[in-house]
Amino acid sequence: MACAEAGASHSYSHKPVLAGGAPRAVTESLQDRYAPHGVCFGCGPKNKEGLHLKSVPFGDTVIAEWTPKKHHVAFGNFGSGGVISVLMDCHGNWAATYALMKAKGFATAPGTVTAEYTVRFLKPTPLDKKWQLTAWATKIEGDRVSVSGELKVDGSATATMSGTFVAVKEGHPAYYRWH
């Protein structure tokens, strides 16, 4: 599914299915491999106060498992919509980056930013369980990637996302964001 030219367009038509609804064990995340010095609040390995999301390729999909803490609460035993939004935004960015790398044969991760992003909250997300995030590219047009994703707990979707993420060019403040 490669896009040989910079302006080429490709649409992805599948939705990933994970065996048993759970991610497989992996050894290295995209963040650790391509952005070990990243300071992003949601996914930067070097942000001491951050969420430390670890997004891992799984076919054409990017998956992550994340364990919330008590201070990620919104009410009762349920997670903050803001925390959920940050995690899904970061995960969507990495799905876009990974899709561009695969489609264009890049050896390094292009710096991407969120151009447009929507989260739909389906039901409250419990804090006392692991969260599984999945994101996948639905379309690539040049340096723009449309991404869809979902957050599940115990196999049940609690939130979905869709967004457009763009690989930035040299001169943009985020160009070297993964370095």
C-alpha cells in the first residue's frame, strides 16, 4: 500500500481487529524508537510529568495499552475527557506518522501536527482498568493523513476519534519534534 509520489493519495478501507481485543506484547514503541528525547505531554518519553503513551505498530494499525492513575479522574471512578483527548490525539499523530513512513518509505519519523481532531465520548471510561487505544490511517493525500481510532476498556468502546494530521516542513516549529 505504498504511495510512491509525494502528492499521491491512498485510501485505507479496513478497520483493525485485534485477537481477543487485546494488544500483543511488543518490545519497542514508536516513541522510544523515533522520539526518545520527545517532551510531548501525552507521549514524550522525556516529559517527567507526562502520560508516557507508548504506541506500537500492529500491521497497518497502531495500538497502545495505558493504565490510568487515580489523579486522572473526572468524577467517581471515571477518567477525565481531557486526558482521554490528549492520549487519542497523540496516538492519532503516531498512527499518521507511521502510515506516512510506510507509504512513502521514510526511514525516520516525519514531524506531524494535528490539523483537525474530534473525539466522541460514548460512555464513561473506568479508571480501575487498562485502556486499549487503536488508531489507523483511513486516507493519505500528500503530507495529510486522515486517521480514525478508538479507546476500549475490557473490549467495549468508550470513545472514538477522527482527525487530520499533517507532516510539517522544515521551518515549522514542530519539524524536529521527534528528535
